[in-house]
Amino acid sequence: MIDPPLNAIGVRLANAGISANMVTVTGFCLGCLAAVSIAFGYFLAGFVLIALNRLFDGLDGAVARASQKTDLGGYLDITLDFFFYGAIPLAFAIQAPETNALPAAALLASFYANGSAFLAFAIMAEKRNLSTSHQGAKSLYYIGGLAEGTETIGLFLLMALLPTWFPVLAWVFACVCLVSAGARVLIGLRALKDR
């Protein structure tokens, strides 16, 4: 549903000489501004900047498809996404440490668990030439989970709209991420067993 308009914009950007990496880095800068805005209590600005960050995250792939996909582009996209995913909970912890620091720490720990299960399987899948087109054209093959990018962005946007609910939302999503990580580990064990 969102891919056709993004792809059309991606073609226009690529034709204008804008690279996918430029879009990725611009999106990351917007994400950093979102984190700074939240840390200073400007939640509406944070909301808008998170939404723009995600728009640019979708556009970088569209530009890459319209021009040329590169390993560097895939690496930058994944790495800067993970930096962004860590920056938003940290921003909430900075903004109100007395209420948000512990839930933010729990959320970040669950992100580590989920992210490590995600990336470790992707490395092994690459090594064993495993692949799928289920997630669309991606830089790597990974096991889907309960908590992925769409759910995380929905969470971040909700947190920016309802900042006093951050502790509850963070604890609940940390549990979801841990369940997702556990499921990914179990699926990975089955997929890689005896290979």
C-alpha cells in the first residue's frame, strides 16, 4: 500500500542525483533531532521528527531500488536504524530520569536481546545461503518476530503523544520484545540444527 508512492518518490530522487545513502543519513539526523526534542520535553516535535525519520527510512530503500543497491547502503540502513532505536528510549530517560530511567533500561535490554537474535540468525543464514522473499527485497534474511520495525515505530509515536505513559508502554513492549527474542532463538535453533 505504501510502497507504490514511496517507489515513485524514490525514482524522482534517484533521477535528481540523490543517493540512497544521502536519504539514510538525512533520516538518521532527523531521528537524532527527535531524540533531542524528547530529551528537552518537546514531545510533539519529537513525534513529527520520528514520523519523518521513518518516512526517510522507507525512501532510502525506494531510492536504492530505483538506482543501485549496495552493501554499504544496507549496512548504513541497519546500523543507523539500531542507533535510532536506542536513542529514543534514552531520550525519555534523560527527560524524566526518576520515572523513566528503569523502564528505558528494561526496554533497551529487550532491544539488545531481540536485535542480537535478529542479527545472529541473519549472519548464519548468509553463511548457509538461506533466503526468502517473504519480507520483500532486503539486505539480509532474518526471522520475523512479534516486535519489528513497524511495531517499534508505533510504540515510539505513541510514547511521544502520551509521554506520561512511557513507563507502562516501555515495560509492556520490553516483555513483547523478550517474547519475540525467545521465539527467534527457538526458530533459529530449529532452522540451523544439523546444518
